[in-house]
Amino acid sequence: MRKNIIYLSHAEKGPSGGAKIIYHHSEIINKFQNYSSKVVHIKKKKLSKLKISLDKRLKINSSKDTGWQFNEIKAAKKFKYKWFENKIESKSNLAFNKNNDFVILPEIFAHLADELLIKNGIKYAIFVQNGYVIASTNNEKKLTEAYNKASFILSYSQDITNCIKMKFPKIKTKIIKISYFLELNNPKKLNKKNLITYMSRKLPQHSNLVINYLNNYLPKNWIIKDLFNISEKKTYDYLKKSKIFLAFSNLEGLPLPPVEAALAKNYVIGYTGEGGNEYWNKPIFTKINSGEIKNFVKQIIKKIKELNKNKTFPNKNHKKLKIKFSKKNEIKNIKKFLSFIPR
């Protein structure tokens, strides 16, 4: 019998690394025999949004449970991310078949498992992409039940796994390690310029301070580009041109942009976001403790001076990174977790 793997994702308008990984996994599963895959995009109902807006204005705390509630959500019918191409099949409702469907919930919706899946006898797993948002609700009973009754828990970094174990120590045997592949693994053309890139949507106060201080010391033949509000393709194009990428990661399971930048042969300077410690190794990566604005600026200036003297990129370290985030690795790990799905 063909098994249908259904991912739930947030129908948010902005760029989302988590959604990108879900999309890619769904695409790969659709190529396997005996499997199919779809993505359901979740959004809040209009009346729910209006109620929340009014409660905020009137300063009313009308709900004792935090996080999205089952009666507030619905499936988006025609949602499409503008940041990257959609090559996935979408599902426009929250009705599931307990014989054929297996649902994968992101950790931000884990507490919805009871009303959405458990009561209807639907088997499911929880995909934790950030261990620091596991507390998706203050209803501990509902949250614990969701993790306890999941068939397994997916994690793609040691930091995420450690967070899961700390929050739910009794389910550590359920955790399955997976990985993701990044398209910049083998960039064909790298027309490097004296360019520094960064993303201001990540800790904007920090990035604004760093850039403001850096401007006083930046050589005239160097420029800085904020990769804000541009498509995935344009982001890749800039990463292939830039020499330095500034990372402002903040409590993330395994931040994507610094890896993408490094695979495009950028030196990465900045915050690991905790999860990034798994790959944040010298000489490609320079670690800055969060909030060390002055040291951040000093390390950028130091790297610019080094690049003016030596233009050879550390290919040995780059090769290790390519292997870690390879397509071969990703497919192997997807096949592994599919084998744990109950038939």
C-alpha cells in the first residue's frame, strides 16, 4: 500500500529556512516508490486574527493556553512562497486518512496533535527544527502527550537533539537524526568581488550597530549588501559574489544562511545561534559571542586585511562541509526515517 507523507508548514509570507527543508524533503519522498508526499500550509482564521488584534488593543487575556489553538486554524488553499520555487504537491484541507496518511508536524504545532491527529487515530511524527521553540504552548499536559504519542521525533542537529532530551528525557530513544542538502553544495560560477553580505532580518539591532560602526573603517573598494526581501535565487547570486558573510543567528537549531554562504566560499563571521556550533570551525568560520558588537567589527576588519594578502580559500574544510550537507546524506537519512513509519 502506498504511504502518503503529509508535512504541515506555516503559511507565513517571509523567507523560511524551515519551510525550505520541508519542501525539499517532500520533493524527494515523491520520487520514491510506494510513497507520496504533500504539504499542508496552516494559517489562522480571519475571525481568530481579529479577536487577537482586539484583545491586544483592549489588553484582554482571553485565552489561558498560549500558542495556536485548534479552533483558530485552517489549511490555506492556494499558498505559495515567493522566496523559492514550489515543486511540491499541496493539500488544501486538514482531513487525513488513518490507513494511508502519516503526518509530520513541525515543533511549533506539536501541541495540536491531540485534536488534529490523536483523536482521529492518525499516526504522526514531530519534526523539531529548532529546540528553542519546543514550548509551543504553556499547556504542558497537551504538549507532553503530543511528544509521548508520536511515532518518532526528527532532529537534524546535535543541539536540537540535546534540547529535546532536556525537555522530554523519557522519549530520547524516539529521536531520529536526519540532515538537509543545500543547493550551493557545488556552485558552478564564483565571480568573487570585494563584497560583504548579511541578513538584517536576523537580529536587526545587532546588524545595524555592526554595519554602522564598520562603515568608518571599510576600505573604499569594499561594499556591503543586505540580503533583505530578495528571492532565493538572488540571495544565491550575491553569496556567490561575496567574500565575507556576517551571521546574526539567534537561538537556532542549525542555521542555514551561514552554511549556504560557506558553501559558496564565503568566510563567515558572527553568531552560531547555538546550533551552528556543529559546523562552526576555523578557518572558514569565526565565532563571535552574541552582543560583542565591537569585537564583531574588529574581526571583519581583520578578515578584510587577511583577504588582501591571501586569496586562497581553505578547500579541505570546504570539502568536509560539502559532505556533511550532501544530497547523498539527505536521501539516506530520509529513507531511514521512512522505514520507521508504522504500516
